[in-house]
Amino acid sequence: AQKVTQAQTEISVVEKEDVTLDCVYETRDTTYYLFWYKQPPSGELVFLIRRNSFDEQNEISGRYSWNFQKSTSSFNFTITASQVVDSAVYFCALSEAPDDKIIFGKGTRLHILP
Amino acid sequence: KAGVTQTPRYLIKTRGQQVTLSCSPISGHRSVSWYQQTPGQGLQFLFEYFSETQRNKGNFPGRFSGRQFSNSRSEMNVSTLELGDSALYLCASKTGDSYNEQFFGPGTRLTVL
């Protein structure tokens, strides 16, 4: 069965600090897709990244970076030099096929303190 | 390009009633998925419709149903509402091809009293 675990329920850091959000997933498939979404206070989920299981290259997009490690079934998300606008709930998610349902973790609420 | 729209944004119902929520996907998107978000259970997948057919289904009771119209707009219905159905219901659309980047709507906040 597929499962996504985000062990960190809530994190608070001071602005400009780096912060890493952990994500551990479970799947029996060799082909799968991993995602990160951001949910700001407005409630609308915003897509951040999709990674397929054959692509273990880490990715950097501005202040955001993602570390995908199949050996530990982890797909961690790091925000460098955090800003108050990064305050949101972040969800890691998994899909076992392009057209399959997406299973979300419980989310990590991130507070960036000024 | 307009985003995913959901109506109504807020809804208050009482136990036993039924409710219908509406979702209009991004133009050209043929897949619509519905999710329930609660503080306790998080984001849970309800079902997905593609070209008017249910393509995937989550683990929810039969009180939760949906449909999709020929213009890709989708509705979900919850009958015999229970207090535990209070949640944010999110709709997401995508083109339906193999790259399943979903775009989410703002959600409908349902409160059951």
C-alpha cells in the first residue's frame, strides 16, 4: 500500500534560517511520482515540484531545493534563507501511476518568524 | 487563463441534509479530482473523473458521489450529512495526460451542524 509520512507536524524558524521538511514514502511499485505542494492561509494548494522514481537528481529552484533518495525512500524539501511569505502548510504526496490518485502526507505547518 | 473555480465557497448544513458542490476546471482540462481536507485526517482523495467517467475512487462511503458533465465541470454530492463531513473540499483539474500536475481550486468549506 502507498503511504506518505511527514513526521514534522509543525516547525518554527526565524526568518533567513534554512529549514528542511522531511518526507518518507512507502510504495511497492518501482515506478511512482512524488510531489510537493504548498498551502498558504488562503487554502489553495500550489504545486511546487513533481519527481518520477527514475530521476534521482536533486533539484534547485531559487531558494527551494529537493533531495530525493530512493535508498531511504525520502524526498526532503529545503528552503534556504526562509522568508515570512514561506509560512504555509507543505504537503508531500505520492502517486503510483500517471493517472492514479495522489496520496498526501498529513502536512507540515511551517511558521517563519520575523 | 482562469483557474479552477469552486462554488459555493462556504456552506452550512445540518445533519441529515444533502449537499452538492460544484467545480469548474481550467479550460481544456478533462480530469477533475476531489479531495476532503480535515484537521484529523488531512487531505484524502475522494474520486477522479475523466471524460465523464469515474477513473479512480478513494475509500469513502457511498454517501459521497460525483459526476462530470460534457464540458468537464464536475459536481460532488454528499447525502445524509454527518458532523464528520465538515471539511474543506478541494477540487483539482489537470489535462488528463501522463503528466499529472494538478491545479487546485480554493475549496468549499462545508460546516455540518
